[in-house]
Amino acid sequence: MKKPIFLLVEDILVNRLLLKKLITMEYPEAEVLEAENGQQALGMLDSTLPDMIFMDIQMPVMGGVEATIEIRKRTKAEKAPIIALTAGILADERKTSLNAGMNDYLVKPVSQQDLKTVFKKYLSTND
């Protein structure tokens, strides 16, 4: 598999650091890009094509749902798996995320096992 590229869209630094650590435990060679909100992420996607995007739902400037809708409409990353990140476990939040075009949903704090599950589900290991 080529060196994977992940985009982490999360406004809270400690959450980004934790998720980045978990990702690099599975993919030590991975490139992990970080954005603090959906608007920043959209700007990065003009020049980068990540293999997977982790998207916080609630962020200032532009939240995850709005950013996902824009990604699915207008970027090269329109087909990249987008994994929703949220502290909430409300059924309507899950439904809203999936309806916006996200592929899956993880509750924070994300566990290593949950991360392995989404990697196995969405990333090809025989490239």
C-alpha cells in the first residue's frame, strides 16, 4: 500500500493529537494533515487527496456536516471515506452525518479498536 494520507478535521488540539497518535500506531509511515475547521479542510483539499478524512461534527467557522456536503459537491476528494467524529451518541446526529455524505461514525474518545475497524472497512491493504 502506498503511504496513506489522512486529513484530521477537529477544532480541539488534544483530540487531534490523540487521533494522530492512534493513526500512526497503525500506519507509522502515514502523512496526517490537520485542519481546525471545515473551511480550512476545504482549502487543503484543493491540493491534497487524502485516503480518509476524519471530520468532527461540531466546530466553529464551518462544522463537519456543512464541510462534508461541500466536499461531496466540489472537491477531488469527493469519494474519500469521511468518518464522523462526535462526543455525542444521539441517533439523530448519526443520521444527519450519514445523510450529509459521511461514510461512518466514531464516538470520541476514539478507541484503537474502532479505528482499526474503519481502516479495515475503507482502506485497501493490497494496493
